[in-house]
Amino acid sequence: MKFLLIHTSHRTGGLYILLLAGLLTGCNIAKHLPAKERLYDGTDIVMTADSTVSSDEQETLTTQLLELARPRPNAKLFGYPYKVGLYYFLGEPKKKKGLRSWFRKKFGEEPVFASARAISANIPIFEATLQNQGYFDSQVTGELKEEGYKARGVFQVEVKPRYYIDSVGFLVDSTPVRKALRVASRKTVFHKGDPYTFDNIKIERERISQAIKQQGFYYFLPDYVAVLADNDSTLHKTSLYFAIKPEIPEAAAVPYSIRNVYIYPNYSLSTAQVDTNRQLAYQSKSNFIIVDSSNRFNPKLFRDIVAVRPGARYNSLAQDLTLSRFINVGAFKFVRNRFEPAQQGDSAILDAHYYLTPYPTKSARVELDGTSRSNNFNGTQIILSWRNRNAIRRAELLTINANAGIEYQIGGGDQNVTNYRYGLDALLSFPRLVSPIRFRYDTRRKALPKTNVTAGYQTIIRGGLYRINSFQTTFGYAWRQSQQIEHVFQPFSANYVYVPLNQVGDDVYTILFDPEVSDIVKRQYQTTVFNSDQLILSSLYQFNYNSSPRTVSPNTFRLTANVEVAGNLASLLFRKQLPADDRNGLFGVPYAQFARFDVDSRLYRKVSSSITWANRLFMGIGIPYGNSKGFQLPFTKQYFVGGSNSIRAFRPRAIGPGLFTRDTIRNLPLFQDGGGDIRLEANTEIRAKFNKYIEGAVFVDAGNVWTYANVGTFGPGAQFTNKFYEQIAVGAGAGIRIDLSYFLIRLDLATPLRKPYQTEGSEWVIDKIAFGSSAWRKQNLVFNIAVGYPF
């Protein structure tokens, strides 16, 4: 026999601390307790177990029993029941609403008294728990042990050997419901050698019930499944047999078919009589009977959504799919249904009724909100939004947004600049696949696939420098493979970016003609301002994975992968060379050619109820070729690091490419633009929740960007090589987060630990940290303000 003793209540805390707590409360709890009563101090489990029961199993069982133990003792501080002390601190209240009564309710806690009856009540609960885990014939005894004015519950638990599954059988015959049981038996949750648990038996009964309901048995319930166990007490094995109870109600043993499907898409309680008037109904091509006197919805919408079909056998899965699709389609505020049984000859039939309350078709709203971008631009914007939830009568969502905003770069030092943004965009989302080619997709999905069409215009005025105009339109599909996996495919995306030369500011020309400005900086501005006109015709595929939200694991994993290819179709159709360029163009504008691949993976681990360890790894590469050979990726497709959502110890875009020095220590001209074709970045962060509103964090960030080819813009060391690991920037810091429920305000302070380029002979600058130096703080401490988590 093994012997294991586990205590749960803390007996820690020195005599000095206990006396101090007593003095602070000014209360001797013992003198306030009623005669012969003892304060319940907690529960101990003394476990003796068979040699076949491992120590890990014993610890698990002990934890389970302690969670079930009642009563719960009063809250303690260093072993002292301080809330009980506060309960008695001011004495017995004389008034229900007086100061003493308020103080007792606000700060105190009514004492929990020890009771022999509570001890005896725990014993059958503990024994049932052990039996449900397969430890048959285990025994529990308990007693109260008094110590001063306190008493503890001590339970002796004798754990017998655990039983394991030897075989699983299903008792069937030729009756319809037992034939259905035979079909249900194919996917049993049990396997030979699994430990016996009552929870798995409940899961199996629920699974059998659902499998039988999917075969037409509308009234079938898990309670109609009987479970027989044949235990071998010598080998500690059990054989399970599942059967349909003989006393099952007649209605539950009969399969039902669907006769009619009634749909009421304009239902409301105030006009229910008119909304359900079948004299106003019509029958669709899918044989649904629809009461829609206003002709608000195209009946093809219900063909896409409703999986319950007239003439088909009832199927609970089809019913679940129908309800989920009605909810997910976004056009209906409330969804309710009922099934009405009837008899048609010898057959049992059901009429299905769906009552749908739609949202208002058209709506408008105004939003005023704050913005935070990865390049440390923070500001405010106003958005005017107009929405139509049924644009073409099949629950298509049309959204038109007009926005205007101002942004100021925080943490940019002397290089701060103010941006003004104006834009107009439209999104039309179809709850189906729209294509001249008919796609086949899994009709068992709870959310319908979507076709999204977007068009938009945006202009950015970069204060005192230049103005960027951008037109973009996309056409694509989005669909869920499962609750965890989502796919996005955009076969067509067009983006035209240009800078009007008549709106280039004098500051740009000052930079270009300043002899003290390096040729590298001048080439950057020349490319950004005067050679920026470009057309991007691309196709994009995106894969999203989120680990199951229902998992009991402390780990949560997210993955987003993108593949984008641009310019291939344009290069096949348009090979006209531009007059002043050796590149091919369309409408007088060169088009880009590149392939871009990136992966963003995130792992979150719940260390405790208040501490989370968050991690991110990003890897991306863009390969310019063909029409873009010898150039970088288009500016809108380049990678950047640095800033509030990236490497927080460096200001926005202050890192790279490669060894290119863009640090704020140097007095470089305003707003150097430029990024990389390759990006590697890793972030790790410990997040601690102090209370409902305040969180803290410590973090380390690392990474850099590089050019794919030697474009000559950034000088030597900017191109990616096999020595890339020698050019990694590293930073660390700490932050405070204020959780305001609707959004989170983040304040992070960070400093570099390693700079990609050498500083006084070394890239590592940890030994140069000098918080007491104002010059060091100005050059190295970066303060970030943002909305939301960085990842």
C-alpha cells in the first residue's frame, strides 16, 4: 500500500504576524463565537491507495475531493480569518442600517461553523466521485478535529484499484430505433484499455442520442439509452453494453419526416397575426411555404440557408445548421422555430416553422474614435457609416464609410510629423459564392461562405512634405472550414498609388538640394515622391487558424499565413514598354511584379488566473521579379519594424534595412521612408492582471528587415545574407495597460539592448544603460502610447 498525505489549508504565518493581525483588528474571535461552536478551519485529505494507483492519480483525486468539500472556510490572511475579525470588530449592530451593520456587510464575513453533519454529508459525495472515476469499492470516513476555537475536517480515503475498459457492445435488433443504434455504434468514444469514467459514459449517451436524432427520431433523448456494466473484480476490467430501454415512449421510437417548412421572415410580436397569415403565403421553388407579403426577401436566400427540406427525414444536424446560418447571416435579429407533429397515414410527420425578426434594413451611424497604428501614429478620426443589410434582397450587406482624421506620431523625437487622412470606401458582402463557375462547397458548415467586393479611395497629406492618393478595389471569397480554420481567397486586387507633383512641399526640395544630406536619404525621397506612381494587380490567399475556445488547455494558438502574387497576368497581357522607363506599363503606369509570403504565429499560455505569457513570431519575404527586378517591393507592401506594435525599444521604422542606421541619435531629415522585403521578428511578453482595470507587462522584442536584392538605396549591409542573425535588434521594457472594457489603453516604456549597427565598437548596449543620465534617457528611452494589445 502507498501512503500519501496532502493538506490544503495553510498553517503558515509566524506568531509575530498572527499577533500583529490580531492587534490590527483589535478582536479576539474566540470570545465572540457562540458556546460550543468552532470556526471551520478547512479540510484535510489523508489518502491510502492501492499500489496500482500512481502518485499523480492520487494528487488529482485529492484536488477533486477538496474542490467538492463543504463547507468552505472563511478567507484568511497568513492563517488568520481576518474577515471574521472584521465581522466582530465593531460589535453587534444595534440598527439594520447603522454604521456597524454597514461595516460588517462591507468588510466582514459571517463565520463558518464546523459541523459533524457537514462532515457526514461529504462522505457519500466523495465515495460517488471515486466510483465515477472507476475506483470501485473505495471507502471514505471523516471526523472533526478541534484545536482551540477552530476545527478541521479530516477525511480518511482508501482508494481501491482502478477499473479499465475491456470491451464495448451495443444490443440491437430489427426495430427501427435499434437499427439506428447500430449505425450510431460506429463512432463510439470508448477504446479498449481506457480508464472507466462516468463522464465518458454520459458523453457516449449524448453522442448516441444525437446520432439517432440525425436519423429522424425527433423525440429521442439520452435518458432512453441504458448502460450495463459487467465488472471483472479479479482483473479490474469492465465490459460496457449500450441498449435502448424497453420502456421508451412510442413517439421516441418512430422516425419522423418533414412535411412542410413554413418561413415567416417579417415576424414580430406586435404584428404576429398578419406576419403568420398563411393566406398570404407562396411556395418557393425549393417547396418552402413563405409568408412575406412585403416581398422583402428573395426566396433564393432561404434555399441557401435552410437545410431542413420538405419530404426529407428529420435530421437534428440539419436543424442546427439552419438555426446557425439564420443567426450568422446577419440579417435577422431574432430567430425562433418550432416543430409541429402530425400523422399522415402510417407515417409520422413534422411541420417546421421558422419565425424570423429582421434587423432594420437601413441604418446610419457616426463614430468618433481614437486610432493607433503600428508606426506609432495616434490620433482621432470621424467615420460616417451607412449600412443596408438586404441590398439585393438576399441578405447582402452593403456598407459605405466616409472618414476623416488627423494623426500625430508619438515617440518620433524631433522627426514627428502630422498626417491628415480622408477616405471613402464601400463593401458589398454576399452570403454565398458569386462566380460564373459553380463551386461545390461543404453544405454542412454552420456559416455560409461569403463573397466580398470592395472599392475605396484614400488620401494622406503628410504635413509639409507630400500627398499620397490611393485607389483600391478587391474581389474575393471567405469561408470557414471549421470553427478553428478560415480561408480567404482574393483572386483580384487592384491598387493604384500616386503622388501629385503639384502638391510636393518645399521641405522635400530642401532635403534634395541640401549638400549635408546623404545621397541615401535623397534617393529615398526621390523614390518615394517622384517615382511612386505604381499599379499593383495581385491575387491573395490567406489561411487563419485559431485553437478551439472550448479546450481546457492553458495554451491558445493562432496562425495567419498569407501568399500574394502580383503582376503575372498583367505581364502576359500587357508588354508595352514605357517611354521614359525600361519597364512595362498599363495606362502609362508601371505595374509591380512580386511574390510575397509571410506567417504570423502567436502562442498564449495561461500561467495562472491573473498571469498570461504571450508570444509572437513573424516571418515574411517578398521577392520582386520581372517588371520589378532590381527594385524593392511597392511601398505599401514593404515590411517595417519599430513602433508600438513591433519592436517597442525603437521608434517607428527606426530599424534597418539590415545595418542601415536610422536611429534617432542621428539628426536625420524628417520622415525618412523605407522598409524591407524580408522581415523577421519575435516578441515575448508576460502580462499580469492586477485588478479589473489595471494590467502590467514586461517584454522583450527582437527583429529586423532586409532588402531581397542589393538595390543600392541603403548602402552595404542592407541585403539579406546568411549572417542575418548578426543584425538583429533587441529591446526590452515594461508597460501599464488600462482596461476600459470597450478598449484598452497601453503605455509601454522600452530601451534598446542591442542595436544592429555598432555603437562604440559593439552592437550590445546593455552595459551602457544609464537611467540617471538625461542625455542617455533622451536618446534611448522610447515611450509608446497605443490602443489594444501589441499582439
